[in-house]
Amino acid sequence: MKTVLLDKLVKVHSMGSNCCTNSIRTILKYYDYDVSEDLVFGLGSGLGFIYQNYLDEGYFISGRNESLEFNLAYLLEGELISDVNDCFQTEWEKNKEFLEKGIPIIVDLSIPYLPYYKRFTVQSENVAFGLHNAVLAGYDDEGVYLLEHRWSEVLKISHEDYQLARSVHNTSVSPQNAWKVLRVPEKLHKGNMKPYIVDSIQTMLNRIRQPFAFKIGLKGLEMFCKEVEHWNSLPQDELKRNLMIAGVYLERLGTGGGNFRRMYSRFLKEAAGYLDNALIQQVAAKYSSLASEWKQLVYDFDEALCKEVTIIEDKSLIRLQKILEMEVDAVECLLLL
């Protein structure tokens, strides 16, 4: 039986906060870049907001921008190789070639079709989540080996399950067999991190303030806040679905709000050691507070579901407006750095 498994990759992997940033951190450690997951998120200018509403399928939200991996590769003067294709077998052959050369791959997967995620998705089976990331670490005749941010050990699933999770098409947020390979220079110049940090913060500010689409960045967050106000006019089943989706994307499966703000706060605290600017610690505290507000919003929505209320309560709408104001304030403070 042929087995291809990147043993060093498995050894350097550990659990983390988010599927994307943990996957990148694992790969960077494989290439001997000893960086924290928070630094990966910050240097990738990852903070943002994405809101997309799909006809008859609910909505998707995320607290990061769509180009974290590209931002990081560009900043480190590396290379991001990627592809997407409706044909699973075409992309699988490409991925096997990379693995056989000792090159790890980040793959997109649909969470509901991953056997080891079943216990997390019992109450959210109808939620589309096809942009989940894991590291493809190897394969053999019986299955494929994956590294996930919720598990420290390598996971093995059958070829059949893997193909289904990679190529399912019955959702608006489909993985479409997408994958990415991150190539970086031999060394990160950690002794001179200031230019990296300054550039990454500036890129994040540009993207969140001047997004290329109106449902991204601060404009996307503003739209999401406005649309939540209109949830009370929806039929009861749609209101309940929207409340449930918020909990899934913001806390349980995704990190649409709170955790990304928490990670960015920790990044700024780490960055303070390289920047001679007292304001950065204050902004870090603002993002830490924002993380708490996002988490509490999910608690509010969960409480409403448990009580089977028929409207979004005023406290939730007030909290959401507070979040928007705090997000704008934190961005304006970063502009002063």
C-alpha cells in the first residue's frame, strides 16, 4: 500500500483558534517560521467583515476579509498558488503531485460532510459551510490525512468522504475543490518586524474602509446591522433560522465576529513589542471589548431561541448598533498609529 504522509508537518501541528489561520501557522512551522497564530492573522491583514445573503438559503457572515492568504504571501515576498475546479479528480491529481514533492496544501471543505464534525453540526445540518480550511498532509490507498484546528492529532477519512466534502454542489457556499499552496522565503526577518506590522495594519485599514464590494468591510457590517433590524418582519421560521445561523457562524463553527476581534487584539499586543507607539495597546483593548460584545450578541440570540420569542429584542438591536460604532472607532484609532 502506497503511503504519502508529511511526518514533519504532523509533528509541528497543534490546535488553534481558527481553521484558516491555524492551517497557515502549521504550514509556516513546517517551513521553520516560528510565529503565533495571532501574528499570522495580523500580518495577513485578516480582520474584516463579509456579509452575503442568499435567496432561500439564509446568509453567510465572517469577521475576516477574503484575501488573508494572498495578503500574507505578498507581505512575506512569497507566492500563493491556488486553483478551483468543479472536477474533483483533476484537482486531486494536482494535490497528490504537491504532496509527493513534500509540499503541504490548504484545502476547502464542507463541514457537514466531514464525519469527525458530526457532533458539532447536529443542530445546524442545514447551514451551508463550504469554506472550511484544513491542511492536506498525506494519503494512502484507504483514505486521506488532514490536520484540523480543533484536533492536535492527524485525522484520517475515507476517499469517498473526502471527495464529498470537497466537491458538494448543493449549497451556495460550495468548496468547489478549491486549494491553496503557500510558498515563502527561507527566513522571516523577525529581528526587523516593524515594516511587516506597519504594512499589514495599513493593508487591513484600506480593505476594511474601502472594500471592492459593498457587502464587505465596514459597509458590509453596516448592511448586516440594518438587515437584522428587519428580521422582526419575517415569518417566525425565518427569524428562528436567522438567529440559529448567527450562532453557528459567529461562535460554534465559524468565527464571524468575536474570535477574530480577540485574535486581532492579541496581534496588536504582540505588535506593541515592535512598535514604539503607546496607542497600540489602547486599540488592542478596544478589539478585546469588541470580541466580548460579539460573543454577548450570540448569547442574546441563543436566549431568544430558547424562549421562542417572536421578535428581536431591543437589547440585541442596541448591542448591534454599539458593535458598529465600536468597530468604526477602533478603525479610526488605528489610522492614528
